[in-house]
Amino acid sequence: MAKRNEQMKLHTLGFPRIGTRRELKFALEQYWQGRISKQEFLQTGADIRRQNWAIQQQAGIELLPVGDFANYDHVLNTSLYLGIIPQRFARDSDSSDKLDLEFRIARGRAPTGCACAASDMTKWFNTNYHYIVPELSQQLDIRVDIQPLLEQIEEAKNLGHESKPVLLGPLSYLYLSAFEGDKLQLLPQLLAGYQQIFDKLNSARAGWLQIDEPILGLELDADWQKAFRQAYGELRQGSLKLLLTSYFASIDHHLDLIASLPLHGVHIDCVAEPTDIQLTIDMLPRHWVVSLGVIDGRNIWKSDLSALYQKLEPLYAQLNGRTWLAPSCSLLHCPVDLEQEDKLDPQIKSWLAFASQKCQELSLLKQALLTGDTAAIEQYSAPVKARLVSAQAVNTALRERIGSLTQVQRAEPYAVRKQKQQSLALPQLPTTTIGSFPQTAEIRRLRAAYKRKELSSEEYIQAMQQQIEDCIARQEEIGLDVLVHGEPERNDMVEYFADFLDGVTSTRYGWVQSYGSRCVKPPVIYGDITRKQAMTTDWLSYAQSLTDKPVKGMLTGPVTILCWSFVRDDLSREQVARQIALAVSDETEDLINAGIKIIQIDEPAIREGMPVKHSQWQQYLDWAVACFRLACARAPADVQIHSHMCYSEFNDILDAIIALDADVLTVETSRSNMVLLDAFKHKAYPNDIGPGVYDIHSPNVPDTGWITDLLKKALEVVPAERLWVNPDCGLKTRGWQETRAALTNMVTAAQQLRAEL
Ligand code: GLN
Ligand code: ZN
């Protein structure tokens, strides 16, 4: 038997910061509403950190992360450490409270007043977590302050923990920032700031420093590679020991580069993509620690520890004490504790592991590697093996149906469809909305009461019908051309559909942070997916029965359902998406049979499903587009298919968006003043398009003139026959008052412009 070495360390790259019961979310909201004091808010953060460390330590994690916590976002924390504050907030930065400054940057407002435009927020790689985009300028004016981090290091120390500070590395920070011009030009200034951070950590005798450089998963060009060498070559580390971490993708392609940097260790994600661990070990300097991220940090499946043991045993012996084990990435993307799930089917529960359980998995694995005794991990892994052969996971009839599909896209081309859709008798520049209308307190109360069984199904249906009736009446009054039912019955655009699908289940407490105080509870896809029953037709038929105007049916697309769920890992994402697409296409067909003439299939998440590596984009886009097309395949030419997307970064995937071939595409553009449309100057969008004319994220009511101007801008790029008029996104977070005012102005603008055409 190989020599067992005691030095193997278990660590994590970060732990969920929302708390077991979303304590952070509630504290944030209460603080923003002025219902708790700053002191109480900060205490909640400290409590969560203390609890997180305790959970991890009790599970057997030896080196605990510090600095993974954030009041709002860890990228924003990095900006604050460096003192990189956008100019419009800078005047507040000396005088005012640091915490309020933090929230102003993140949200554009804070309890103490001031309303400025918030910094942009964008998706963290291919996750559903959003970070606050640092805004860089030519003169960075860096003022380092890592007091909060130092205090947390102290906090951990006082609790007797061995800790490892976590810091987003300079290259990734720069790469993820917004700057007009050559970002690398700013590197020297930035490095001066990082040097001060290093110096301060040195004075605090930090020891190990986890430095996150997730952009190493991307294909970096020669300039960025050179910048890595230069940056890490220049930074004086003192007695800090750098553990460079990367995640969400393999870094095999950058091993030469990484091996040339002055580091003490590297963490690799062994889960996201197949990666050659042996090659990594061979290429890295012999004295480095190699941290193997073998437990999936982004998903909720229990690990097959016996399979991992087989894989790691020989490597572990060979590494002779230089192996650390960890989850693949920060556990931020995972819910906290499975134990709370008291309503889950016990069999499904036996297949799952949340953040706390994943820490325990590492411990079990380490024990087996240290002792060679595999009894415990074999017992632990039995349910994983059971899942793979479970009857719940496979639906043979569905697989046969998918195998024999013939109609995978619509039969007629757009030009023919456009002609046939004249039967809808819509005016030029038709007005519509994106689907949801204000989710009032009353609507939420009704849904909650129904869930708690305080309302019978009949009572609930009646109450929702009343809401729909009200919503239709208001839209008629406003004068919109294509109406919607308003989505009062939907808590969430993915969870609503998940509840109707076999092979998918919901959890009670499986919350994950999306941004700031916003958390999402992704459904769990554990088996083949089929539709239990029609999901939307009753609501839609009812809505259509109330009006002569067309009511647009509202579905969530297959790629978005996939991206916003925890997806089984025993089938490719493509296969899972295809199953969802078929379920959506069944629903499309039912809606059509129920007399619905316009159907919107939302795909807001299509962009975020993109793999980290550019070289894999096309393959993903090919199947993502195919799934969308399958979802609409059975719509005859006279039925109009809409799709909607938000988050303005899709200039680089225009071809795929065109390939979706929706009859009408509504997109978010107003925040960027229609610059999105510039892309279409070079490449005309061939079908109908509705660039959002006002930002629904703000309660401000746009005036008619402003909307008219935007529409005129749009008309420079899109001919009037193909231009639609609509807001940027759904209105569910808005109140009725501003919604009515804004839509009325929008309709007026469209009517005035129509008269001029
Ligand atoms: N139809 C959805 C709504 O209006 C679309 C939401 C979204 O784009 N995220 O709420
Ligand atoms: Zn949207």
C-alpha cells in the first residue's frame, strides 16, 4: 500500500453567503427599508460568517475561506478594497458611510438618500449569479482599504479557525471590468493597488492567499498571457503563499503559463470539463500544492465517492502530501443545507447533497484516502449508483418519441408566415407587453393562501380569473394591440412550469443567490421530462374569451428552463433541453388548439448558457437554437411566434438569434438607448423586432416624446412593417400606477408615429 501522508488538506473556495434561511436577504431588505439599524445589519453578516465557518469546520474542512462573504457582491468588494469608485459616487466616498456607498454603487440608492444610476450588473461567467461590473477610468485613483477583510480574518482567528483569505485576482478583475479602451494599459496602476493589498495581508500574517483567476478557463490571447506573467512576476508576495484558483472550465490549455508563475499552489476544477489531472501534475513545479476540485460546487448531486476514490488513490500517493481536496468552485452557487428539506421525496433526497453535505463528502473521501478503508464511501455512494439506474430517471416512450421526431422546425419560411399572419389584422407598429403585469400584494396573497390550502382550487381559479379579467380590461383601456393574460398565477417563470413536468421537482429551501438580496430556487431535473398535463391553456383560453383582441400565450423556453434549473449529470444538457423542448412544443400545440393565435416563448437565458470557452460556443448555440425551433415546430404559418430576451449583451450571438427564426423578437434595449440596434445596421434582423422602449427596472414614467425619439431611432434600422412597440421586459415588479402611465405614453407614441408613416 502506498505511503499515507497526513498533510492532505481540505478547503473550500467559498461558502453560500445568504445564510441557511436567507437571513442575508431579509436583513438587506429590512436595512434598506430602514427597519433595522446598520449595526443590526452588520451583525447578521457576522452571524452568517460564524455559522458558515462552524458548518464547514464541523464537516471536517480544515482551511476556511475568509473574504468570500459579501454584503452585496464579491466583485464589488474588490472594487471597494481598491477604492475604485465610479466618479458619480466619488463625492460621497469620503464623507459618507461606507456601507451606504456600497449599496449606492450596487443599487443606485441607499437608505440615506441619493439616487444615481447604479453600476451595471452582469452574469458571472456561465452562472446565474450577477456581479457588479467595475467601472474603470484612465486614472484609477486607487485608495486601498481592506479593513473589512482584515476584520474578518481577525474574526475567524478569534473563533480559533485556520483561515485563507480569498481575493479576486488582478487579471480577472481587469478583464471583467468596463473600460473604453485597452484595459491592459491600466494594469500597472491596478498592480500598485494589489501590491498594497498584499503588503497589508502580509502584515496580518495571512499565510495562504486564495487568488481567484477564473478567466484562465477562457482562451486568452498573447497579450493577456503576457500580462499574467508580468503581473505575478512583479507582485512582491512577502510571506504570503499564493494558491491560484480557476473554475467553471479546464485550464489545460494554459498550464505552461500557469507553471511559469511564482505560486505555491494551484486549484483546478475537475468537474466542469474533462481535465487531465495527471498532465496538470506533471506540468506543474514539483513543490506546488495541487488542489483538486473534485466535488461539483455548482450542482446538487451527491458525489460518487467510490468512483472518485478509484481515480484519486494513485494520484494522491504520487503527490505525496501536496494534494488538497475541494469543491470545484465556490459553493456560492449551491443551496446551503439539504437537511432542511422535509417535504422532498426520500428517494430523490437520497440523491442530493447541498453545500454542507459537500463539505462532508470531502471529509469522507479524505478518510478513505488516508486509511484505505472504503466501507464508508461505498455505503455513501450507493444512492448515487441507484439514481443512475433508477426507473424514475428513464422514460423509454419519451426517448423513442424523440428518436423518431420528424417535424423539428416550422414548415414555412418567415416571408410566407408574415403573409398569412395578416389575418391577425394588426396595425403598423403594433403595441404589446412582455407578459407579466404588476404582481400586487393581493395576487401574492392569493397564491400563498392556495399553496397553504386555505383556498380550494375552485376559489383559487375564480380569484385568478378575476385578476386576468382586470388585467385584460386595463390593457384594453390603455389601447394595446396584442394583449397578455398578465401571469398572475406564476411565482416564477421557470418554477411554474417545473411543477407541471415529470422528472422535475422543487425544493423548499434550495435558494441560491442571484444578486444582492435576490435569490432563486432552481428546480431539480432528476429524470426524463414529460408534461403531466396542459400547463397554461385554461388561463389563456379564459383570457382570450374576454376580448376580441389577440391574447398572446406565454411560455418559458427550453434553454431558459434548463439554465435556471439544477440539471441531472447523467445525460447531456443538449438531451435534457430537447426533452424540455418537446414538452413546450406539446403545450404550444394545445394553445393553438385552444384558439390562441400568438404565442411567446421566452428565452432570456440563452446567453448565459454559453460555455466559458469561445471554441465551444457554436456547438452550444446550434443545439440551443434547434431546441427553440423544436418548441415552435408545430405552429402553423398563421400562428405568430414571439420570443423575448433581456440583458443587452447579445451582439456576439446575433446569428444564433436570427436563427431562432421567431416571427417577432422583443429585446431589452432602452437602457442602452437602442445601441443594440447598431449591431443590426451591419446585419439586418430579418424578422419582426420590438426593441424595448423603456426600462421597466425603474418606476420612472417615460414621456411620449422620449419614446417617440427612440422609435424614430429604431426606424432608421428597422422598416416600419417589421417594428413592434413594447417595454424592455415583464412588468411584474412594477406598480399599476406607473405601469398604466408608462404604457399609455407608449401607446400614444406609437399612434402618433403611425399617423406620420
Ligand atoms: N414573460 C416574462 C415576464 O414578463 C419574461 C420575463 C423575463 O424576460 N425574464 O415576466
Ligand atoms: Zn425580459
